Amino acid sequence: SFGCNPFAQTGRSKLQNTRASLNQQIIKQMRMRAGAENLLKATSNSKVKEMVLLELSYVNSNLQLLMSELEGLNTPKYSKELLYLHADFFFLSFYGKTFEDEIADFMDLRQACRTPSRSEAGVELLAKYYSHLPLIESRFFSPTRQTGIFFTWYDSFTGVPLCQQNLSLEKASILFNMAALYSQIGTRANRQTLTGLEEAVSSFQKAAGVLNNLKETFTHTPSYDMSPAMLSMLIRLMLAQAQECLFEKIALPGIRNQFYSLMKVAQEAAKVSEIYDQVHQCMIQTPVKDNVPFFWSTMSQIKTNHYRSMAHYFVASALLDHQLGPGDDEDKQEKTLSQVYDSLPEGCTALDILKNKVERQRIGKAHIRRAILGHEEALRIYGLCKNTNNLEVLQEILKASHQRSLNKYSENENEEEFTDYMEAPDIISKTEHKAEMEFPAAAKVKVIDFFQRLGPLSVFSAKQRWTAPRTIRVRSDDRDLGFTLKGDSPVQVVSLDPLCAAAADGLKEGDYIVAVGDTECKWMSVSDVMRLLKDVDEEGIDIQVVSMMDNSTAMVCKALVLSNVFRERLSAGFATFCGNLPKTYSMICLAYNEDDKNSKSRKVAKKSSFLSWGLKNKMKSASTLSLPTADKAGTLPWNKPCPTFPSSSSYNNDSGLY
């Protein structure tokens, strides 16, 4: 379902294991290198230094090989399968199988998000899951209590797993993968067509927008690939690719061989070069350079030199192939040329260059020389990276651009002239269509709460603590129920007559009615509930109510029950030891009933769901209470911590919380 490919999971799991193994080897080699460098600083023995230098060269070569292997494995973030729901969630403990379908739907959605399709449908899938997370967080993740649910994601650069109980990691990772999907959609677009280029531009801008939202929203994510420095670099990279596509969009119909057109395209190419240079500068900074793939850094350098060389080529073509004629607008050309240069060569003005044919050719050839040198530098950098050697199309483009510049220089070369080593001035970058971050509308999806049957989220959320639902028999006495109702979804009991039958059966002031007979009424208004109660006779009808408990009340109730239980258990000799550690009693103690003491057999705990098997130990520690025990020294550990959430066994007691 949800477009998930079940066969892709196995391959990606193997990929993550490979990346994690490589990363461990890299860490080992880096430690060896650090140790060798420290020894090199500490020793004064020449023979030891010689051996250490030899070892350093060996370690550095191993590091380069391992890093090159890791570069080919860089992928979006991936997560382990999550055992999402367990006995700490109140609805599992109380409602049993009532919400099995909702749980299954939610788990299927998350499972599908691990292998989304590389399309808009995949983005919508991630956005849908991301929109559900705040609802799940409000329902089940208390701001004051840990749930025992662990989220595990792998770093997309290092392959190192990161595990947290906080939903923030889940949200941030989904946003990161959403941006990764947009970047892949942009890369897969057909850039030989106008439609494909527009799709690529939009996708890269959306990727930058999602990454920027991630950077501003989740400022303290411990994952390296989502650190502020790395996200800033990735945002620049997405915008650079978008700007490159905008340039290709201008050049797609063909570049007119006219003075103004060539100057305009030259500045557009300079803009692309400038942005890629900024990306490269981010990549070589200390917090980022250690884990950025060498291939990425190489490509940013290649494109910086390539587009800068193209800018010089177009300016050279405008100066060498066109002359200022009698019918040309002299002022317009002078203004255009002066806007291309930040500073003109000493002793020259824009008008002098345009009118003087010799000066015009001299500066034009200087631009061609810079173009040739830039193309040669791009080809040199291309040969340094092993991964770029597989990109034959890129090599052909670089060679063709280089040859075109050589041909242009040959056409204007005069053997009788002295060699002029004039340096061509830098070209000011300028664009009419700047790439901007765009937060996609698809990321904001309206979803229906999977667990809306639990009741209004504003009331039935993890921020509140509730008693288990109690069944109350309501009877009518001369058409008077003994209480009134107020509120809206769910309704609340007010003005309770303490002498009425309902109060005698356990109804309390402020209770919320969640069911009347077999009809759930968490979402019903006062008028709807009164309609259900209007025909109540002397025999009465059963209603279910819950009571909201504040933290202080809950702790007092637990302390009182706990002291009574401890006193009886201690007198009966129930304090036992396992090795040197005292055994702990489950929160089932809170449901201890005096009438059941002599019962031969009693079911005290519900069998754990298969969903919770992976968190068995964590659940056990979270749902048990360290009671005071008698030891040989006679000291009692009164300061044992109390859990803030009861086990599923306490729901049969009125004071059990859910």
C-alpha cells in the first residue's frame, strides 16, 4: 500500500550496514592517524619519526580509499522498523482490540515512508505522515513522561545510526527525506525540454525551502547531516542547481549572436559560477568538509570554473565578433559594457574599448585566454576524482567547451603581433531570474486523525491524566437525573445532587460522560447527550464517565495505596531479594483488593502485545515500582523513584490512570 516497494527495504538495509561498517573503519583509521601525529610531535628520535611518517602515509592512503568507497553510497536518511505502540499507550490497555485497524493503518503509513517513490506521490506520502505526527504527539507523547518508544535513523553522510525517544528526530528526518526526494525529482527531470527545466527549477527550489524550514524549526537536532552548517551548505547547493537550470532555460532556444544577448548570457553564466563557488566554500569549511563527499566538492569546483569560462567566452565573442557601427546605439552599448565590469583596465573607458578596434580585440583576446585557462582547470579537476571518470557526457561537454574557446582564439590570433599578457577584468554576475527558496504547498496536507474516536484532541490528550472509565447507573426520579450537563464534546457533569442515585453509584462533580448505553458520546454536544438521557426511567441506564486528575492528586493517591500495600506485604514477608538486588513490585499493587487476598488464582497481568516485544525490558523498567524492602542491615530505600505512568494491570481499579 501507499506505493511502498517491499523489495527495496532489504537492499537499503544492506546499504546502511555497508555504510556503517565503512564509517567504523574510517573512525579507526582517523584515531590511528591522530595517535601517529601526537607521537610525531612528542618524539625527537629521527628513526621513530621516519617510521611514524611511513605509517601516516599508509593510514592516509587507507582513509582516501575508504572515503571514496563511502562517497558512492550516499543516500537519503533511512529508519529502522519501529515497534510503535506498546502497553504504555492507554488505549491499547483499556480498549484492547478496538483500535487495531487504526494502529495497523498508521504503521503501514510509516512503513511506506521508508521506501517512497521518487515522484510527487512519494512527497505527498511523506507529507501525509509528517502531518500525522503532531496529532500522534499530542495524543500519546506527554511532555513530562517518557513513552519508551525509540526512533532510529541513519545519518545520510556517515551511516551512523541515531536513536532518540523524541518525536523531533522523526519529524526532522521526514522533512530531510522530503527535501531529498525533491532534489531527486529535479535531477531526473528532462532538461532538454522547457517543461522539464521548469520542473527541475521548481523541485530544487522546493528542496531548498524544505531544508530551510528544517533548519529554522529543528535547531538542535543531534544528527550530523541536519546540523545548521550542513543544512546551510545543502540549501546553497539546491539553489545553485536551480540557478543552473534557469541558465539552461535561457540557453535552450539558442543564444543570438548579438552584442546585447551575448553580454546578458555572460552575466547569467557568471551568476551560476558565483553560486557554485559559494557552495564550494561552504563545503571546505571545518565542520562540513570532514564528511562531504569528495565527488560533491569536485563537481562544485568543475562547475565554478566551467561557467566562469563560459562567461568570459561570451564577453569575448561580443567584443571580437561585433563592432560599433554607425547605426548602433552608442550610449546603450557603453552602458551595457560598463555594467559588465566591476573595474575597467587602467587607462581605458567603456567608450574607448567600443570605438578603438585594437583595444577591443586586445581585451576580447584576454577574455578568451581566461576562458581557455578556466576550461583547462575544469578538465584537470575532473581527472582528480575517480567518480567523475564515469561521467563521459560531462567530459565531452568540458572538452567541447575548451575546444570552442581554442577555436575562437585561433580565429583572432595574429602571428605578427607581440604576445600580450593583459589580464581580463572580472565579470559582474547578474541575473533576471534568481533562484529562491520555495516551501511546497504539498508539505501542508490536511489529514484526519487516525485516533479521533478517542475524543476531541483538546481534551483527550497526553497532557491530561484520566481515571479509567467507570460505569454509573443513572435513574430518573420524577424526571430528575440529579445533575446537569455543560460543555461541548465531551459534556461535563455539573450541579450534582449528592443524594441522587448516580452520586451514590460513584458519579462525581466534573466527570466527563464518554458513553450512554452502547453509544459513544465523546464528540456529542449537550443537546445530543440529553436526547439520549431523556427517556431514562426508574430502571435507569448505564453511562460511562472519566475523571480528570491533576498530578498532585495522582501522586497522593499512589502514595496512600502504596503505603498500605507495603505495610501488608512487609508483614507477610513479601520483601525478597534476587542476588544482591531487591525485587520490584509491579504497579499491579495499586489494584490490590483486600477481598481477593485468599483467592487461589488471580490474573494479574495482561499478556504483552507482539508489538511490544522489542521493548520488553524498557517497558518493564518503566512500569514497575521499586518498593521499600527489608534488607539485612535494616535500612530501607525510601528514596526509590516512582514511575509517572501505571502498568496495564491497574486499569481495573478506580484510581488507575489511562
